[in-house]
Amino acid sequence: MKQELNDIICNICEDDARYHEDAYEFILEALYYTQRKYHLHKHVTGKELLEGMKILLMERFGPMTLTVLRHWGIKGTEDFGNIVFILVERKVLSKTEEDNIESFKNVYDFEQVFNKGYRRGLNKKISRLR
């Protein structure tokens, strides 16, 4: 199954080079992370997935998050939506009638969340240590 998924992702990247392979793998990890974190045994909406991704990105990459996202070819939340719907098209993920790409557009600003937001969170942690 893992090899089959890797083959699908490789084929996607050959057909559409906008996003790095790691971005596709991250989306899948973030989906499982979001389901576990929020105890969701149901379909995850675009906004729920974006919130889970935000937390996972900060936990995993911290101040390097923006650099990682740029390396993956991701400039905004709509890029995550593009990846999700490419995975839906390839039958890796499924969608409901309510799901649409619009739910991923301009949900949050990367600079605000991953740069300024990270610094604010770090300042809070430091002040608690004093």
C-alpha cells in the first residue's frame, strides 16, 4: 500500500510539478493528525484540515515553517486545497458534496500565522519561564 501511494504521488509530481512530493505526504499526515487531535471519526472539512495543518506545521518545523512551505511550492492555503483535490481526483482521498476548493481559499495568512504568530507564541513561553 505504501509503495502504491508513493507511485501515485510520483506520478502526480511528474504530471504537475507545482508542488514537492513531501507536500502531498504532509497533507496525508495532517489529515490523520487532525482526525486524532480533534477525535474526528467522520469526514474532515477543509477548514478543520487547515487548522490541523497549521498546528502540525508549527510543531514540526517551528520558525522554519515558511521556508519549508516555499520549498514545497506552497504559497497560501489554496495550495493545500489544490493538493487535496488532486489527491481526490487520483482517488487517494474522498470528498462529500459539500467539499469544494473554495473552502481552502485565503483561510489564513502564512506570514501572520507562521512568522509573527510563532514569535508571539515564543514570547509567551519565555515570559512564563521568568
